[in-house]
Amino acid sequence: MILAGDIGGTNTRLALFSDNLDVLHENAIKNAGRPDLISIIKEFLASTKIDDAGIDRACFGVAGPVANGHVKPTNLPWELDERDLSRDLNVPKVALVNDLVAHAEGVEVLHDDHFVTIIPGEPDPHGNRAVIAAGTGLGEAGMLFDPDINGYRAFASEGGHTDFAPRTDQEFALAKFTQKERGTATWERVLSGPGLQRIYRFLRNTDAPDPTPEQIGKSAIAKSDPIAVAALDLFIHFYAAEAGNLALKLLATGGVYLSGGIAVSLVDKLKSDAFINSFRDKGPDKLKAMMNKIPVHVVTLDTCALYGAANYARRL
């Protein structure tokens, strides 16, 4: 039996899976006020009617760089270590992976009805794949085809923290605005929930309280706030531009996958010509021809990272 976890800044989502990736039990628990992950896991296990002695593998996707089985989550005051978790949970094999590695591993095992294709393209069946997810932060990961398992293996990236690449006068002004607020202008600081707020604040140019990212998105879709409309349009452009950048960096001829709740809530906007044009507007003509063939999909299953963590654990 497999224990899988998706550890976010607000919630930890946990599930028990069979070796065939059937969900046996699942729950989400708030992180606020918790001293560590172990207390959350033990509460989850106590809530099941399943004998947790049968758990022989576990994997947890965590936002942050994992090194030598150790990670300090980006948005939590915890430190996690595979050896400590294995000992405290009495589980022989435990892995910690970057949260986008978990998303990418999930892409490998989801069904066709868990995706919405926004650019069909002409994928290379064994070509590299890329996963990008804008949420509280900006996550990126890659996938390589492994003939030994006749499937894909995911690898981590912290590409969301690379330098923001403005191209227009307005975008250069936004970069300077971001630098003034945060010291550096990275892709995550314009392409995330807080990034959407920053774009809105930049366009509004007043000291009024910020609406939430959800409020900005809803106002933009309802067209009830012109600044929200402009902010979301710019956000969609940035999502497409950085997804295209990632496709080039990883030579993702097998496809690009947009994961996370923001992408799901904006599927109709992501299907627009504006997104497609920004995604493909790269480099010389020969590269543009390649970009025209790369498909782009939105992952619509919100438990993708849980399935991915379980899929990773199967190989431990």
C-alpha cells in the first residue's frame, strides 16, 4: 500500500493508494498551527479504517528544492527529511520530491478526460514534455521518456525563479515596479496568484487595498472592472510566453501541460488566439515551425500531484 501527499502552503492533501493506484482513502488537512508534517499524517491515518501497517512506500510532493532527501518547504516553517519520515511513520521507503515533479508524474498516469487540449499540435510520441503550474508560486518541471519503463520520468526545476523577460515598454515598467517591491523581477512574481495582484496594482497605480486573485479573475471574466480585464489579459500573455520559453528550454516536442487551479479556472481564456500567438512567438522561423507542432494541454484533475506522488512511490 502507498501513502501519497501533496504538501501545499495552505493544505496538505493525503491519500492511501493500492499498487494499481486505486484511491483507498483521501483527505485534506489545514497546515495552519501545525508544528510539522508528522502530526498531520498521523491524524489522517487515525481517521481511516485501514490498517496502516500495510504501508510499505510513501512519497510527498513539496514546494521547494529537494536535495539529498531533505527540503525546507518554500511557504511553511518546516524541515522535512526522508529518513526521519521513514522512522517516524515506520514506512520502509519514503521519498520527497518537488511538487512539480509530483504533478509531472501525475500527468503520466491520468486519463484523457483529465485534460483539456488548448493547442492540438503534432506531438512526438517519445518527445520531452514540460509541466508549468501558476498558483501561490510558479512551478516548472520536465519529463523524459525512458524506454526501460516504456514511459516518462519527471525531473525537477526551479525555473519559476528565473529572471522575468520583458519585451514591451509596459512590461519593462512592470519589471521596474516589481524590482521596487521585491528587489528582483522573476517570472513567479508576475505569473502566480500574487503576481496577478501585482499586475493589477501596477495598472491601477493607487494605494487602494488589493482584491484577491480570485476576485480579479472573476471581475475580468465578468468584464465588470476594466483594470481587472487588462491585468488578466497581461497575465494570460505571460503564461503563454513562459510556457513557450519552457518548451524551448526543454525541447518539449511531446507537449506542454498547464497544471494547477489557476489554469483550470481560465481554460476558456487560455484557448484564445492571444495565448496561442504568445506561446508560439519565439525565435527564428525554423524554431517557430517547431513551436507550431507542440501541443498544449490543461490538467483538469485537482489531485494530479497526489496521483503523481503515488506513481513515483510505486518505483521505490
